[in-house]
Amino acid sequence: MNKTILAFNGINYSYPSQEQEALHNLTMEIPQGSIVAILGPNGAGKTTLLHLALGWLKPRNGQVLLADQPLEAYTRREIGQWIGLVPQSEHIPFDYSVLNYVLFGRTPYLKPLEMPSDEDLHLAHQALARMELEHLAYRSVPKLSGGERQMVLIARALVQQPRLLLLDEPTSHLDLGNKGRLTSLLRQLSADGVTIIFTTHEPDIAAAVADRVVLMRNGQVLTAGEISIVFNSQDLSKCYQTPVEVVEVGNHRVILWN
Amino acid sequence: MAILLVVILAISLLIGRYPGLTLLSPERFSSDVLAQRLVLNLRLPRLLTAVLLGMSLSAAGTVFQMIFGNPLVEPGFLGVSQGAAFGAAFSIIFLGNAAWMVQGGATLFAFLGLIFSYTLARRVQFGGWVLRLVLSGIAISALFSSGLGVLKYLADPLTQLPEITFWLLGGLWSLTWKSLLSILPASIVGLYVIYRMRWRLNLLSLTDETAFSLGTSPARERAILLVSATAVTAAVISVCGMVGWVGLIVPHLARRTFGADARLALPGAILIGGCFTVLCDDLARTLLAGEIPLGIFTSMIGAAVFILLMSTNRLRVQR
């Protein structure tokens, strides 16, 4: 088994204005290079888990370890170089061009007062080309469709060259073609050694691309492990509190519900 | 744009109501001692302050709009302007009418406005950071403007009230080299910090977690930029009075002209702001035999441009 890149040790977290814990006693290890899907109903604590992994939220108890070091041991820039975040959606108040917006991803490599170089610009073009978005380079981000925007967010994370990529419901606005492009991109990145953790409401996407699955409910991990073991009708039904059936069709797992 | 600013400056230096409403010719300038004194001791410091005023308000406006991700805020936001107005009126009534007292009072209360808004925002229990700051800013501004109302009520209607009113209208008639030099350090340092941090400004316009995930420290960097923007605003309004609309409208024009990226939009706003206030001040001092307060022109032109932008759909607000 690969070495652990990210470990949660007994994490508890609750949001300031809420009494109930958003995450309760979370302990798990993520092996390097794996693709981990986090599934669970709304409010299960999926996004909270990603924000804790990033260090944006600080756990009330417990520790998050990145490559065996506590997150607090890293500087802000180092974390930006290690971890890329693709948020679910983002409010963009000004008319930044797509190229400009993707270039923001180079910031962790710049000193506080430094401007991006031509090399950074080149990398931004490369990331756009990899996502097949070059035709949008000079379009304004707020004017793009939801799906195009989501692809641009992913391009921005790519240009960050992270070793750990966190994606929050990356397929929620994507059409079938883009979903296919995204899953093959995630596989390529994983083959290059990048560890990927993504949340999703689509068990099919998890089945198609993940090699590990975490099922969450009410701020707790119900079960976690390799997809071949965890991804079964019983656990998924328990997680969503609705009848779910996993059917094998050839090499694929298909999820039937309701 | 920089060349345009230099040309406007050169012409503005020579235009005026001496000897008549004309451009001063170079021959006259070299022979007439009074003209030389007028240009060097009155027009030049006034002109440089006008440039600094426009540059500072526009840079601060850009900072506030980007940090709050809201194109409708301006440098007076967060109780800064109302605080300064209250401070100036307080000094005029209670501390005597010395120029440095009025300046000091305005600067002090501008910062108090920021500090109060910031402290209040930290105590609010709901909403995101930006919403909390905005609400606190509105509350603190309202508090200061009611305080200003009380001061106006108490003021001597023959001596102090006109003084307060003129300060609130904004103008550059009383400017000397001394007052320019007194605000120069704070303005230059503040503008330099803002200029150097213009790439970070882009990042800080995004949501907090995104800015954080891209390796910035949103809270600390916002605080540095807010203090710089407040410092330059407080410095210029302490000597020029309330000059409205520049910090709201110029950043819009700059983004229209140079794009949203602050690497260009910020220096663009600084240059456009410099040109705008110098031109407005030229009108303020030459149009009539008496002086018209500068704030009246900037508000009039600013509001007209704003209406134009709104009615042609050039203004986009999401939040």
C-alpha cells in the first residue's frame, strides 16, 4: 500500500453558531495517488471535511496530518503548493478573463508582492489546453455557463500543480461529455501521483472513477475503504436511508435507486 | 494615460483667473513676478494636492470595491467618511478652527470609524465577513452622521456652521505647500503599499476559502490593504474636505478601460482619478469669479457618469 498523504486523527468540528457537531470523531487515512469519493446526503459533513483538509477550518479536537506533518507546520504558500481546491461554485464579482482567472492559480508560487511571470502565463495556457478550454481564454468568467465555469475552476486548480486535489461536487453542472472528460482527467492525474478527494451526490461517478469510497452521514463516517468492498447495496441504502441497489453490468457498477 | 495626466497638469498650471480668464503665456510668466508667485505658491501646491486627492480616492475606491467584492462601495465606506466629517466638525466647534486641528480631528475619527466598524463586525454572530463589515459600516456611518447633526445644531450659525458646511462640500482653496507636505508621507506610503499589492487584490476579491486555498492570508492581507486605503483617504479628505463620487466612479471607468485585472485596473484608476480631480478643480476655480466647492463638481459629474453607466447596462452587480 502507498504511503499516507493525508490523515485525520480524531477530528471534531462544529460551526460557531451551531450546537450540533458538523463532524464527529473523524479518523481516516488517505493513501497517496488514490482517488477517494466522499458520498453522503446533504448536510453529512462532506464539504466540512474538505475545508478541514485544506486547513481553512481548524478542528476543535484532533489533528490533520499532511505527509506526516501537522497542517499548522506548513506556511500558507506551502499549503497552496500542496493542495488545490475546486469549490462547488464561486461568486466572481468582476469581469476577469478566463486566462486571468486561471493564472490566479499560480499565486502560491509567487512571493507576496510578486507578479506572475511569462512562464506562469505559459502554464495557464497549458492548463486551458489540457481542459480543452483554449477557445474561452479571453471570455469573461461571470458570463460563462455553469458547466464552463466549473471546468475553468478545475483548470485553475491544475495550474496550481497540487499533490492533493480537493474537488467539491465537481460534476454538479457538467454535461455528459464534460463528465467523461473530467473522469479521464482525474485518472490521468492519479496516474501521475496526484491524490484526489472529491465529494459527489452521484454514486455513478464515484463508481466510475474512485478506487476508495467514504460514506458519511450526520457528521460521521459510516464506512470507508476500497470501492470493491464498501460500495454495496446495504451500505449505500443505510447511508442515504433509501433503498439503493448496486448491479454489476460487465465491468461496471450501476446504481439503481427508488 | 500618464502622458495625458502630464499634459492636463501643465495646462492646468497655466489656466486661471489671473490676469484675466486666460492661459498664462510663458512670456508673461517669465516677466511677471506676481504671476510666478501665483503659479508656484498657489497653483502648484493646489494642483499637486488635486492630483493626490484623485489618485488616493480612486486607489482606495478600487481597494474597497475589490476587497468587498462589491462594485458599489467607495472609500468612505466603513464609517471612514462620516467619521472624518464628524471629527472635522468637532474640531471646528470645540478645538478652535486651526487647520491642523481640523486635519487631525478628521484623520483621527476616520480611523476610529474603521476601528469601530471592524470591532462591531467581529461581534456580529451571523453572516459572512463581508456582510458583517458592510452592515457594521452602515451602522457606524449612521451613528457618526447623527453625531454630525448634533454638532451642526450646536454650532454658531454665523461662524462655525458655514465653516462646517464648506468643509463638507469639499474644496482646495485654502491649500498651501505646508498642507500638501503634511499629508504627503501618509498618501505616498499608502499608495505604494496598495500599488505593490495589486496582484493580491485580485485574489482577495474572490471568496475567502478560495483566496486561502491560493496561498494568501485573506484576513491579514485585507487588513493591510484596508488600513492603507483608509490612511490615504483620511489624509486627503482631512485637507480637502468631503469630495464625493471620485472613489466610486473612477474604479468603474478604469475597469471598463483596462479590464478587471487589478495589475492594470489599479494604476489605471490612479491615473484617471488624478486627471478627473484636476479637471474638476480647474472648473471649480475658473468658472465663476468666486470659488465653487470642488465636491459639487465631482458629485455632479460622477453621478451623471453613474447614471450613464447604469442606463447603458455597463454596470454589473451580482451581490
